[in-house]
Amino acid sequence: MAILKILKFPDERLRIKATPVVDFDFDLKKLANDMADTMYNAPGIGLAATQVNIHKRIIVVDITSEKKDLKVLVNPYLTNKSTNQKVHEEGCLSVPGIFEEVKRPDLVEIAYQDLDGKTCRLSADGLLSVCIQHEMDHLLGKVFVDYLSRLKQSRIRKKINKGKHSNSKELNLELSEPLN
């Protein structure tokens, strides 16, 4: 049980495309458990391996408030999606504090493998659909802000950079104060 470090946007490692999982072994199960612990600790409802700087095609999702319906999807891919799209507000553990509306297909069908390598299928709509699509985007090197206008992307970058600078100013103040 380990809490992994989540990469923060605009870290370029979030742009790396994940490779398929080929070994369904103890290490994969440990990674899934560590990702779930990290997601719950954050707290969040989904996490892709890319977000913890592991570029394998695995995501964990649990949209329940009780945190008792963990789904681990290995090598997921869309097999079908509805033409009907809905707008949902999205946030991201890699883009903390930012929430924006994104339009996505409302219903998706996914094929994936479980932790033993068995092929499974899942139909998802509503929040589960959004969460799965969001996490699968990470596996392709995409972040939800990519769906926003350039103006919104620019504002988000400025907000994030401002936060970094304010944190470093606070650190400098603390370091420059005399020790008693």
C-alpha cells in the first residue's frame, strides 16, 4: 500500500502515450492497489497510470461515495460510443483546483482486461462514462484542458503558474526569516 506522486499539469510526462500491459503478474496487481490508494487519498474518482508517471495502459475508477466499487481497467479501448453528447463539469487530480465543462459522448462501451488478463466489456453512461473517457484520454497523452478554448487553456496555465510563484514566495519568506 503506497501513495504515489501525481504529476501536475503542464508536466510534459502527462503527454507520453501509454503502452499496452503484457505481464499480468504480482507487480500489476500491486500497481493497481497503489493507484487505488492514491486515488482515494487524493481524493478522486479516477486515476490513470500516466498520472503517476507509469506509462502503461491501466486506469482505476470508483465513482461511488462509499468507495466500494473499484474498477480496474487494463488495456481499455472504446468499442462504441453514442452520437448523443452531454456537457459535464470535469476536474483532474493532475490539474488541481480547476473545473471546466467538457462535452463528451454520453454512453460508451469499453473492452478491457482485468488483472488476470481476462477480456471484459462494460457499458457506461453519465458520470462513469465521463470518468472512464477522461482517464483513457490520459493514456493517450491528453489532459481534459485540451478540450477547452485556447483562451481558457491560457488562463489555466497562468493560474497554475501564479500558484507556483506564490508558493515559492512563501517559501522564500520562511527561509529569510531569522531563526530564534
